[in-house]
Amino acid sequence: MSNTDMKAAGSLLAVQGLTKLFGSFTACNGIDLDIGHGEIHALLGENGAGKSTLVKMLFGILAPSAGTISWQGGQVSIPSPAAARKLGIGMVFQHFSLFEALTVAENIALALDEAVSISEISKKAAELSKAYGLPLDPDAHVADLSVGERQRIEIVRALLQNPRLIILDEPTSVLTPQEADRLFETLFKLKAEGRSVLYISHRLEEVQRICDRATVLRHGKVTGQCDPRSETPASLARMMVGSEVAGVHRDDDVSTGEVLLETRHLSVSARTPFAMSLKDVSLRVKAGEVLAIAGVAGNGQGELFDALSGEHTVDDNESVRIRDRAVGRLGISARRLMGAGFVPEERHGHAAVTALSLSDNLLLARNRSDAKAFLAGGALKLIRYDTIRKAAQRISETMDVRKSGEDPAAGSLSGGNLQKFIVGRELDRQPAVLVLNQPTWGVDAGAASRIRQALVNLARSGSAVVVISQDLDEIFEVATSIAAISEGKLSDAYPAATMTREKIGLLMGGMHGLETADAH
């Protein structure tokens, strides 16, 4: 028996030579991986490294092109998620699949492979949630729950299948520090029971803290394995990208100028039964300032972005002001013409049309603000495609956008590279005001560092920048001042130098009266 076969025999799960082809593109190339019993194993890699493709093969969503999967020493085929669950593999995806109008128990029932009464599901869910420190009310409607509570539903319904291995994809990206600590306690309890966890995260400090081993992917191949507790975040990032990841550099002594973006007692009623109302939101952002707004998802971040960008106008024209002009009733194009730029949270379909080329996406976003450069002629406009393509190439080079061709479809780029292009598209205009919602969501360390440095540089040049983010690492790297949004209410903004993770966590939890620092 070879060493590889011996390792597979002693592992809970082992893959050998696992490969996945999409036409001529190799997403996973001969991957070898083993996960032991009672192990928390990290899977690390840049965007586009092959992590998602690998776990989709393990969970039966994709079929391997080559290679084998062994489960508890025996070779298996996993043709579907139902087969994976029956085998003992559960998965909690980064983006939840929950129906907000249904109760917790009803959502769990929809994910089960066998018919079970709602009363029985409620009983078992209550028992599991208590046993694992994941408090849930089975009769509560999902629409009334926080994001942290929604994640508990996903974990509890995975646990109801009694899995031996649970795959978690970016599980803390939507949690406060306090909620993340509670999740880690749950994972340690699962480990103590002999269950295993495959943990995917870009938050390398977490990986160091909770994971026993780490496997690193780069360009679809395994490039190394390590004990993350013996590494540093910098060395783990270097393993992921193959080189040093540049840190974000900003000035401690920031010089600010006039107020460029302001809201005055902004209140917006919820547009749908499951949206969040904005309640008396006031903020002021000066030239040279990066205001970071922290918060758990679903607390009004999207609604605030819509109001600041003009995607949804408001009745009170004076409640939003850009460059000392009332713009509450002006739409996004008018605000762009005033020198503002906007990057929404959702890349696909919102910030970019995935079926269109990068240059066409650039034209769609800037046909009004760059009309003179991109359009020619009188009443009948002609599109200057050469100029647009040159601008798209300039943006790609500036932001190090890695792509398969000169002007590929936006959807062909990895998430991180598409995000770099979208942010670069706005930065290329040198906007006086830039508002971004989750600018590095699911983006690897190298791409995140490049984006964050670009935002710091923009503010340094005299622009006002607002970063709405759930990533506290990001907030501390870029912010000159920090506020938090909870249930549609915005706290005061405090100098970033006076803030800690614990203080931000309390603000994110709604303690807006907390005297964390002197308001600026």
C-alpha cells in the first residue's frame, strides 16, 4: 500500500488527483487533500484558485473530470448533494438559501431529504440549538432574524443530517466579533465530538486561531500544507499568492477639508416587507476622510447605499447633499455628473452585466459622465470604441486585473478580478465623492490590499470616501473615522484611532449611546 493510500485509509475524507475541466480551462488540477477525524482543516487560496470548484465536487454539485474521492477508507462517488448528505457531508454556503416569509422550522424542512413533520423538526432543532450553543426559535420568521441567527439556521439544519464533515464557506463574513466567537465555540464542540470541519476563509487570523491544518491552492493546484498556528497572517498570504502581499499604508495625521457628502436626518421607509427603514441618519464626510460604516448585514446598509447613490431617491431633497448641493431627489446619473462615484455590493447583475465585455460595462457606467470622451457626433451619437477599450485596458493595468483576453466578458473574470475592475472603473474618474458597499466582499488578500490602498490614496488626494463594510480588518486598514449601523440607525462617527473591535461590536449590536470615544 502506498503512502497516499495509507493516508486515505486513515482519514475521514481523502481526494487523490481530483481534477475538474470546463472546456479547455482547468479549474482544479490533480488535487490531493486529506481531512482527519476530529480536525478543523482550512482551505486557503486567492479568488479563482479552485476552492469553490473543489468543495462543489465534494458536495456533489459538480462531477470530477478525473481523480478519486475516498470516505472513511473506501472510494466513493458523490453524484448529488443528497448523496453527500447521506454519506455524512454537510455544507453551509456563504450566501444563505432561506425563505424570509417562512419560519425557521419550515426552512429546515425544505432542506431535508426525507419528509418530517414540522413539530418534530421544531423539537429536534430546539434540542440541537441548545446543545451546540446556537439559540434559535423554531417558530420565528426568518425575516425577523439577524444575519447571525440566519446562519445558525443553516448550521442547525446541516447538523440535523448528523454529518461527520461540515464544509463552511466564509462563515464569519457577516458576523460581529462576538457572534464569531460563539461560532468558534460551536466548532470546537463539534471537533470534540470527533466531527471534522473544512473551513474556507480569507480571514487568516481566524485560520490561525481555530484550524489544525491548512491546505493552500493556487491556480487550481495544491501549493502547500501547513500548521497555521506556526505561521503568521503574512506568511499564509504569501503562500496563497506566491509573493509578499503589500500592506495598506495611510497617514496617521490626516488633513481634512470641506464637507463633500452629508445627510441631514435622513429617514426612508422600508420599500418591501423585508427591507429595513432608515431612521434619522446624519453623517458628514470631509475631503481627505474615509468614513467606514460597520454593521451586520441586513441592518440598513443597502438602503443607505441606495439613498446616497440616488438609486432610490428620497422625498426630502435636503436630506442628502453632495458638494453643498441638495440632491435627495436627483438620480444616480445626475449625482455622477456632480463628481460622485458608486460601487454597489452585488457584482453580478448590479455593478456589471456579466454577459457583456469589460469595455461595454465601462460604457454603460460612464456614458453620461464621460460623454465627451466616449461619444462623438451631434444629435446622433457615435460610440468611440477605441477610446473605451483603451480606458478599459488602462483600468485593468492600474488595478492588476487578470483576464483571459484583451476585452473578455465580465462574467469570465474571477470575483476578485471583476471587483478590481469595478472599483477601478470609478477610481479612474477621480471622483470627489466615492461610496462603496462591501468593496472587498469575498476578495483574496492581494486583491483586497490593492483596492484598500487605492481608496486611501483617493482620500489622500482630497476626495471624500464612504466604505460600508462588514469586514473589521478592512475598516481598521482604511478608516479615518468609524460609525456603525444597526436596525437602520447610524451611530456617531468616532476617530478610528480610538476604536477597538469590541467597541465596534457593541455599536454594531445597537448600543449607540456607548461612550467609546469623543465624537468627531
